[in-house]
Amino acid sequence: MAFGSFEIHAGDFKKGKDHQFVGGKLLMKKPGKFFRETIPLDQLGAVEVASEEAVKRIGGTVGWGVAGGVLLGPVGLLAGLLAGGRGKDVTFVCKLRDGRKFMATAPSKVFTELSAALFK
């Protein structure tokens, strides 16, 4: 089971590196709150590698326009690194069953475990 910290770039949670994946649960910081919210993996609705299309489809266009514009450069770089076998982080878009969403960068093992949770 993977664990580790990850960085939120946009969405319904606090931006930054204050988030963790531990024991099969997401520990997420919310803006203005001190304690982290625990989100079990069965609350994941969708997880996709971030591309402009994924951001539009999962995140919608409201509030994500900037994220879509920013993705064009980093995603190309990320794809190049992953194709070369040197990439260890994945930028992805995640939508929870309750409608909240976020875009984050996490170690590839964390992304794989989040994606696999959708098949359980």
C-alpha cells in the first residue's frame, strides 16, 4: 500500500503540499480549517491523468480555466518524463462522489492506488 504527501494545485481543497495519502485514505486540508478531513477511497468518483480534456470533463470549465491553461506546459513535460522512464510524479484530476474535485501532483504509486480503488 502506497502512502505519501501530495500537492493540490486547484479545486475544493487547500492549495499546497498539506495533503497526505495514508492507510488507504486521503487526508485533505480545507481552506481556513486546522484539521484534515479524512476521505476513504470508496468516495472517489473519477481519477484521470491531467490533460486539458480531463480538466474540462471532470472539473468543468468554471474555476478551472486557469488550470487548463497552466496544464499545457507541465503535462507535456510530464508526458515526456514518463515516456523516458524517469518520471515519478503524476498530475491528475480527481472528482469525489459528493461533487468536490481537485487537481494534484502525487507520486506515481499513490496515483496507481487511487485509480485502482475505482475498480473495487
